[in-house]
Amino acid sequence: MEKKNIIELKNITVSFDGEKVLDKLNLSIQDGAFVTFLGRSGCGKTTTLRVIAGFLQPDEGDVFFGDQRVNDVPPYKRPVNTIFQRYALFPHLNVFENIAFGLRVKGAKKEEIEGKVREMLKLVNLEGMEKRKVTNLSGGQQQRVAIARALINRPKVLLLDEPLSALDAKLRKDMQVELRRIQRETGITFIFVTHDQEEALSMSDVVVVMENGQIQQIGSPVDIYNEPKNAFVADFIGESNIIDGIMNRDDTVTFAGHTFVCVDEGFEHNEPVDVVIRPEDVDVVAPGEGMITGLITQATFKGDYYELIVEVKGFKWMVQTTDAYEEGQQIGIVLVPDSIHVMHKSEFSGLYGDYSTFSDEEDVVPPEEE
Ligand SMILES: Nc1ncnc2c1ncn2[C@@H]1O[C@H](COP(=O)(O)OP(=O)(O)O)[C@@H](O)[C@H]1O
Ligand SMILES: [Mg+2]
């Protein structure tokens, strides 16, 4: 049975100071899904959440909850709650009262509040902590209180705007698992925002990749990784070599001076394309035995594999292999049809996918703007 859409965004456009921040956004979100908005800082993730929550009116376009157009419905009348990046708890209230807050505001009866807070404490694994001051809790425990507080009124949709970005790496991993569990147990639709592709892939049913105020791709984590739609998505999700090619006809593509058999279809005859090769999909063989040859310009031992930078006809590939190789060695490269992914050219062609300026440094994530 097909699940119904709980939220639909139709042609949503938002501008600030004459600049388009969201550009004709279209998105359907299925009831009960864990959906993640993934993209760099400034790409429009928070703005999209604000449109859904009703804090911001789009300049154009419609927001639907089920069959109801809600453009004119104020935030407090939408079945939505939000956990912000800074999920300030009420410092003067204990754990119980923080969680109970939303029910008290609604004027719920004492017994109802007791019962529902207990249920929430159990859900977020904070049983026995209800009397504690929130200011004495660890970061992870505070996060759990924030989740319980946001869920006690049983919203249909929970919006989570980079809620884990303030936590250290270990705690962040724990909370990823916890959020996923809580989402499954409650069946509430979660719309989660992150700029971290690993986080998005590991948590979500559906990933929405955003850039330049537009949705670049919507799909399952596996689809997004294996079948990126354009060079931006291929580069943003995991490591990718993105090479200029010509799609001769169905299942046949030429790049790096060789014609390969692939499994891609539906292109024009001799269409210029972007070809994606994941570093782990390259078979390294002896120089004479490959389809193409390359020169290793950098070899780094990574523990369970070697990461090679390999020059092939002036283009630098990243290759991962479990065999030991050294800088200066010639190698052969074999690509089986399944390890080749062909994409149409896009506005992102030529911007990404060459490793000539690659360094081993961690990507530096700029602090979020307010
Ligand atoms: N209230 C606002 N006034 C002016 N510009 C804004 C406002 N809110 C967001 N922006 C701009 O819109 C763009 C998208 O912002 P945002 O949705 O917060 O991005 P993200 O959450 O993906 O980092 C950014 O360039 C940001 O500076
Ligand atoms: Mg944001």
C-alpha cells in the first residue's frame, strides 16, 4: 500500500534582500518517514524548515499538510514541533517540568501530565531522572530532555535543525542511533537537518540534497550514493572521481582515452557526460593488464586500505586498494560496468571530482550563521 504524503511543498520560492534563497522547491514527504535535508551551510535548509513550521511565508508557492493548504495557518496550529540547534531548556525547571511544559500550557490534567511525562521519560531513557536540574545534566541528557519536550504533545511532524552539531563525535554517534530508534518507536515523521553526509546516509529513509536554494536530488541513501544525479551530489556524498566522457550509445562510454562498457542508458547519441568512479570501485592491476594505465603520485596507508592519487592523462584519480603500492609506480586500472556511473552534464560540471589539489586535511566546517 502506498503511504500518503504528510507534507507537500509546491514551487516554494523565498527571497531575502532580492536574493533567491529557495528557488521553486518541490518536495513530498511521506507520513512516518525519517527525512534528512543535507547541504552546505547557507543552502536553504533552515529556511525550508521555517516555511514548513509556518514561521516564514514563502513569496510564492504552497504548503500542504495532507490535503489542506496551510499557507495561512499560523505555526501553533500546525501539527509540527521544532528542535533547534540551540534547544534551550528552561534552566529553572527540573527534567519533569521541562518535559511537562507543553501539556501544562494546554491546561492538561495532573494525571494526564504524570502519565505522559513517564511515557516520554521511558522513550528517551531518562527514567529516574525527573527531579534532576537540567543544568546539571550532560549534553546528551539535555538533548534527550529536548526531544521528550518536543514530542509530548504528539506532533505529527518533528523538525530537527542540526540538533547534534554541538555534541562531540562519540555522543553524536550515540544520539544518531537514539534519534533513529525514537523515530521508529513513535512513527512520527522526522525532518532532520545536517551538513554531515555520513550522518545523513546512516540515519535516513530519504535524503534531500540541497544546493543553491534548489533540491539537487531526493532518494534513499543507497540511491544517492550509487546513482548521484549530478556532479554536485557525486562530490558531496563520499569520494568521487568525476571525469569528462562521451556516451557513444547505450551501455558504451568513452573517457580517459578508452571505451568502456557500462550499464547506463537513456542518453543522446555521443552526448558529453560526467562519469563518476568511486575510489573503492577501481580494480588495480599490473600496468600491462589494465584498460588504462596511471602513475601513482601519492600513496597513503590508511590502516585497512591504501589511498592512492593516480594520474591518468592529466587527471588525478583517487583510488582505494587493499594492496600495498608506492609513489612513482605505474599501475593498470580495470573498471567493470557496474563501477561506472554516467550523469548528464549540469551547472556543476567541471567544478568537482579531480584530486589534483587533494590534501589529507579534514574538511573544515564553518560555524553556522544565526
Ligand atoms: N532572515 C534572513 N534575512 C536575510 N537573509 C537570510 C535570512 N535567513 C536566511 N538568510 C540567508 O538565506 C540563505 C539560506 O539560509 P539558511 O536557510 O539558514 O541556510 P542553512 O540552514 O542551509 O545553512 C543564507 O544565505 C542566509 O544568509
Ligand atoms: Mg541552518
